[in-house]
Amino acid sequence: MIRVVLSMLCLVLCLPGRACLAAQPVPGGVNLELVQRLVGTGTAPSIEQLLALLPATFRSRYALVFDSRSLHGSSFANPRVLLYSEDAAFILSFNGEPSQRGYRALEMMQFDEARGEFSFQEISFPEDGPPVSEARSGERCAACHGLPARPIWDTFPTWPGAYGERYGARLSAPERDGLTQFLAGQRSHPRYRYLLGIGEYAQPDAFHPSAKARYNGAQGEPANARLAVLLARLNFRAILAQVRGASAFDAFQYALLGTLDPDCGALEGLVPRTVLGRFSVAFGEFAAAADKANARQSEFKEYRTLARRPARTSESNTESLDKFRYLAEQGLGLPTGNWTLALEKNTFDFSLLEPARLELEALLFEDLARSDPRVRELRSLKQASGSSRYCGYLERRSHAALLAWVKAPQANPGRVVQAPLTTPAQKGPPPVLERCIACHVSGVGPAIAFDQPSVLARRLREGQYPRGSLLDEIRYRLSVEAGSRRMPLGSLISEADRVALELYLRSLAEVPPSPTSQAGYGAVDGMVLGGGGATAAPARMAAGIKTARRL
Ligand code: HEC
Ligand code: HEC
């Protein structure tokens, strides 16, 4: 730390606003505070100058996004760069072409270990004037990153839009061509030339690690997977912090730990009937809803990849931590729809290379073992003498704590915290319109007056969008075929909500409902595209691929 401060003192001797030719990269770790200081003191008056000052180790870890869904424009030749620190607790992002959206803005994310929270921040570098730092976790970031904010990096085994989007597969032809374009200009590019180890991207094994590379450990994993694992770890810390902060945590902690241990299993064993009986949803129903949401997420995600085709594997290996989330939602009153790294909210895919629950289990275990050493003792005996003593102990402690909690006046389980999946029919704008307003009136997305019915009514029939009028474009954007351009960006809406929105917009524009209104854009033989579940998926996918085209 002292070294960093000293080197900073040397650096600020450079004239503000001028390139510091003598500037040496700062040693040590990079974080939000360092970047803010370098920019704030005028040492790094531009993104290029900042990059020159960052240590080599930091400039050698990155993912490259050629089709970003963020505030940064991107392309094959000028991808968005996500530079990440060794544990990904700090991420810095920029893109590479002056005409791209967000070219003059640096985006950052930092994980605060002590608070178990992610914060997001943007610094913009206007052409005329000093850099401007946005307030932390501003609303602009929350529109996509949620509140509490979390990273969005999608889930194993695909990261649509990032080079090497399919885990363990060779690069597709468009990716290979795109990467060639990018590499051709990289060495002389004002920003990309600071990326080190770019040669790795030219290696055939970079995205499809050989058995040997894999054998040598995580370093052999491609950048996207590495980032996914690191972010998932931090994300579990954030989840644990949130869970610990809930008022009923003490009563539920033994049960929560038990749900994550593959040996301890059954919910009925861990939670007394009287407590389960007070929950508003049965576990079976809860788990079935999660399966359905995950199936849709994986379908939508596949449509965001270049291939736009369904995954070959089934969803059955998706890890959704159902029992743990069930207790968090029904017992602690915490919504969990924002808990994964998936772009689509209200989905529950935590899958990692290794079973994800073990990561979370280890964190929760360490936490509990600090106050109850007996837990550590019994767990260490598991290997030798079986799990029954350990699980039995968790069950007994859990029952005692929960029965005491149920009797306490403040106990209030069973509150439904998740937004209902479908909304009842009603007059006026459907509630889902609020989501469109949240981004399209605030400047996150292109301005569309979703909040002014009379203006919107006129606009809907006009416009020269790729699919015709604004109304036509919206209908397309609401369908699964829109792939990476699907709206509402970052969330799944139910089929009923989609239909309600479309009918509302049609009546506003005084366009009579078409026979396909109910069925959705591109509906074939009454089959609903983007509708619930994975049934009839192959036919639907085939139809979608025919009609859909990238914008
Ligand atoms: C329009 C939606 C959207 C908004 C608004 C948004 N982001 Fe993101 N952000 C994304 C997406 C999508 C990703 C995943 C990578 C990608 O597609 O570029 C992402 C990724 C990131 C990452 C890399 C870590 C991660 O989450 O994967 C950082 C850092 C980041 N955003 C910072 C910000 C900051 C700072 C703001 C507010 C100024 C912001 N973002 C606002 C969509 C958004
Ligand atoms: C989280 C932010 C977010 C939400 C929520 C959102 N949008 Fe968008 N929308 C964007 C961004 C960013 C773009 C620009 C990128 C693109 O074209 O995909 C966009 C583009 C569009 C476009 C194309 C506009 C143009 O000028 O090309 C339409 C139409 C649209 N959205 C409709 C909707 C509708 C309808 C909803 C609500 C159901 C919605 N959006 C919800 C962020 C959002």
C-alpha cells in the first residue's frame, strides 16, 4: 500500500492533461480507489493513459465481448474489454471505437469484502472538460445489474457474445473471423495495445483447452470460464452476507447449512412441520417453478449465441439450490430472483464446473463453525464414520432453534416475496410496462415514450425499424427469436404479461389484434414462441432460426 502511495506521489509530478512519458506502471493491486485517484489527480486524464499506468498483471486477464448487452457498444473488431483482478473483486471495462456507445466511459465493479456487496461505478471522460465520476451504484447501473447490484456474466456453459462463447467448444467460424479482425489491429490500437498476453487468443487451445492444459489446473480454463468461477465465488459471499443480515438467520442457519450438504438431504428432517406448514408455497411447487424458469433461461440464452440453436444437453444438470432458496424466501423473506449471474432475472441457474452448492456450503459452514465448534468436530468425522451424526446434529439444533423462533412474536414466515409470475387482467397499462419505462425513459435504452400514452400511440404506428413500425419492432423484440436483442432486456416475463403488453400497445395504436397476437411473433400453427417450458422446443427453434436474423 505504501509503495502504491509513493509511486503515486511520483506520478502526480507529471503535468496534468499531458501524457506522462516517464510514467511507470503502478505496482501492486488495482482497485476502484486507485483508478479514482489516478484519474482524479489528473495523472490519468484519459482511458489510454490510465491503461498505460496499470500493472502488467492486471492487463493480462480479460474477457472480450463482441456483442455486449451493456451500455458499451461492441463489435467483432472492437470488442468490449473486461479486465479483471486476480480474484475478480475489481473489474474495469472499456471499448475501442469512437463511434461506439460509451466509448468515453470507463465502467467498474468492485466487491467490498467486509460488507459482502458489489458496487458499480462509471467514470466518463468528456472531450471538453475534466473526467466525471458517477455516484456509486447509480440508477443507471441498477437498471440491469439490479439492487442490490450483482455482476451479470451469464452461466456455464455459454457466455453469449463473448469470444469463446461456448465452453469447451472450438471457436465458431464467425468468432474466428472476428478474432482475426481484432488481432490484426490490436498492436497499433490506442487502447487494445495495452492488453498483454494477447497471443493466447491466437492459440487454438485458448478456448478449447487441451487435456494437458486442463490437467494443469484452472489456469488452463478459458478466460470466460475463469471469470465465471471467480465471480460466482464472490457472488456466494454476497449471498451469504444478505442471508446473514436477515432477522431470522439465527433460527434458520442450521437448516440452511443442511440443505447444502448432499448427505443431509431431506427438508422435512431439517425443518419442523409446524414451520413448513406456515410457508405459503409447497416445496414441490417452488422447485417446479424454478425448473421452468431455468428451462426458459437456457432457451433464451441459446438464442443469444451466434449459432442461435438449442443446447444439446438437457437442463437436468442445472443447479438451482432450491432447498436453500426455499428457506431464504419463505423463512427469511429474501427474494432470490436476482441471485445468479444470469442476464435474465428471476431465473436460478448457479451451475459451475464443480457443484456450486459446495462453494456456498463451505462459506456457511465456516461461518457457523465459528460460533459452534461442535459442527466442525462432527463434520471432520464424517469421512471416517459416516454422515449420520453430523446431519443428526444439524437437524436437532435446527429443530430447537426453529421451534423457539416460531413461538416468538416476531416470527413471520410465509410471506411471499417474489413478484407473482402472472399478473391479473386489468384496465390501463399492464404492470410490465413499468420495466420498459425504467430503461427507455431514463436513457439506458433509446428514448421511447412508454410513459406518455398519447405520444406513444402516435409513435407506435410510425418509424423505420428493421421490422417496420415501432409496434412491429416491439412485437419482434418481445419474442425469443430476437436473441440478444430481446426485450425487456435482462428479465424474463411470463407469456401472459407479454400478451397483455402487446394487446395494450395495439389498442393504444388502434391496430386491431392480429390472429397471432395471442400466440406471439413468428407463431407457427398456434404454437407459442417463447412460451413456457421446453416442450415442443425443436420445432419452435427450427421455426425461429428461419425467421430470425441478427440486427
Ligand atoms: C443495459 C444494461 C446494463 C446497464 C444499464 C449496465 N450494465 Fe454493466 N453489464 C451489462 C451486461 C449485459 C454485462 C455482461 C457483459 C457484457 O455483455 O458486456 C455487464 C457487465 C458489467 C461489468 C463486468 C462485470 C459483470 O457484471 O459481468 C461491469 C464492470 C459493468 N457491467 C459495469 C457497469 C456500470 C458501472 C454500470 C452503470 C454505469 C453498468 N454496468 C450498467 C449490462 C448493463
Ligand atoms: C434493462 C433495460 C431495458 C429494459 C427493461 C427494456 N429495454 Fe428496450 N432497450 C434497451 C437497450 C439498452 C436498447 C438498445 C439496444 C438494443 O437495440 O437492443 C433497447 C432497445 C429497444 C428497442 C429498439 C429501439 C430502437 O431504437 O432500435 C425497442 C423497440 C425496445 N427496446 C422495447 C422495449 C420494451 C417494449 C420493453 C419493455 C417490455 C423494453 N424495451 C425494456 C434497454 C431496455
